[in-house]
Amino acid sequence: MRNLRIDVARGMLMVYIITIVHGFYFLNVYSGPGKSLVLFEMPCIFFISGYAYALSLQGGMRMDAGRDYWRYLKTRAARILIPYWLYALVCLGLVLLKADPGLTGSAGAKLATAAAWLNPLQYGSGHTVSLLNYHLWFVAPFLGVTVLMPLLVKAVSWKKMPLPALLLAAAALIFGGELLLAGELSKSVLTYSVWAVLGYAVGSRQFGAMPSRARMLLVFAVACVLLLAASAMSWATLDMQHNKFPPNTAFFMFSLAWFSLLWVATSFLGDGAIARLRAMAWFRPFADKGYSIYMWQGLAYSLAFNLGQKFHLPLMAVWLAAIVLAFALGIAASPAEALGKARGRGPKGGQEQLCTITKGEC
């Protein structure tokens, strides 16, 4: 059940996140007006996750009984947490070596630092140095969406609706969550669950055909008008960094506009071009090992940043070094993904959907 377009989309998002998004936000490669317009990647990642979940079901993954659900959770949790814990242990070692008295000055401080790194809900927050954990915020929402996905799929499959109606329901749900939910994590899980369900709806083909290019352009236009109107009336800011943490209705409209535009643009790519890109040697690791490359970019950017300061390197050299280091460290650590698969192996068949998905705190 491999889908080359999904593989390529996932890989391109990994390239985009590691180079553009985190180059802009970790290193301030660009800090001018409109900087936050690059922050559309996370909804696309979760859309791909939901699409791949649909492919897994089509490929033979069972979700008919409680034991199927628990097997699914075991598989997915192992595949995301084992690589996370490996990275966390390395970062913990670096933090302890740094010997910041506030983090390592006593046995209690050391224990609190270790607990902060091993807990994916905290991801080292308050117990870190440099840029090591800036990108790890995504782990907790991704685990939340993973837990909810089979339940949400059953809910939307029980009462199918056309995709346009599903989009309206999604917007209403996110708006309700913005008003009623408290806390960044709960709002993030809600927003990205919506995008995962939209991906499932398209991937399963049970909710009607994907709208035409003309209709997707109409969605783009409507989302832009609503977003600009909300800004003009001071209901929302156009700073997507602010709208993204936690994600709100303005961020949904922004993401929907970008998604519609990207869908139309990529629809012009033929299968031959997709296959050639997927086969390129430089690109294959981003599609196959993207989760590891993403995970280790925090260390890569930290090393490049500190080397740049020590040797007074130009910004472009630091940026290039961070990208190369993220690629190299990610490939070196990628066997942990296979360990996660082995520890949580589910039924054969279907596209594995979890471990090539990522992002960063920006």
C-alpha cells in the first residue's frame, strides 16, 4: 500500500522543516516581515499521518476489537518513543556535562533534569541548554493524536459527510476548542486531530472525491478573506507564531489556505516526476528516515550554532553545517526506528504511518 505521492510529500516536508522553518527560527536566517508565513508545515504533517492511517487499514491493519487497538498503541508508541528516548538520553548527558548549577548542582536537581528529559510531555523544558529541545514540543500532541485516531475514525465513519461539510465541521470544532479548552496541549491535540481526520477522509475515499482544483482555489480564497477580515477587525493577529502556540481558528484558516494552494500546485506533478524525486539518493533518507533526521536536528543546530560563535563563522556557513549535521546524525541514529518497529510489530501489510513525521517549535 505504498503511495509515492505521500512518501514524497512527507520527505519534502522534512526537507522544508529542517532547512527553511528551523533555519528561520533557530538561527534567524530571515527575521523580516512575513517570517511566520512559513509555518504551515504541521497541519500538512498530520494530514499525511491520517492519510497513511487510511492506507494502513486498506493494507490489512485490523481495528475491529479492543486487542487490535492496544496492539496499535503499542506499535505506534514504540516507534515514536524509542527514538525520542535515545535522543533524550544523549541530550541529558550533554546537559549534565554542561554542569549548570541550576540543573546539576544537587542530586535533586539532577533527578529533576533526568525526569524532565525522559517525560515526552515535558521534553526537557526548563532543564536544557542551547537549542536541544526547541523542536520536541510536537511529541506530546503526536502521541495524543495517535491515541485518538482509531476512535475518531470510527466516529466520522459512522456518519459520513461530504468533504466540504467536513471542512466546515472542522472549523467549527476548532473554534469551539479555542473558546472552551484550556492549555496548549489540549488545543494542539484537537487541532492536529482534525487535520489527521481530514487526511483519513481523503485517503480512505469514503467521503467523496477530493474537490477539483477550482474548488480548492475557492477554499484558498475564502480562507484568506476570513483571515484578513478577522485581522482587520482585531479578532486575530497575522503573526502565525502567536496563532500556532496554541493553535487557534486563525491558524486553521491560514493552514487551510496554504494546504489548498499546495494541493493545487502539486496536482500538476506527474507520476514520473514523483517517482524520479523519490528515487534520488539525496532525497530518499528524508522520506525513509525523516523522523530521525528531524529528531536530531536540535543537537545539529546547537552544535552548528556554538561552532559558529566560537569560530565567528558566517551565518550561511552555520546554517549549512546545521543541515549537514542533522542529516548525518539522523541517519546514524535511524536504527532506533527499526528497533521501535521490532518492539511493537503489528499485523503485516499496510503502510506504516507514524515514524516519519515531525516538526519544530516555531
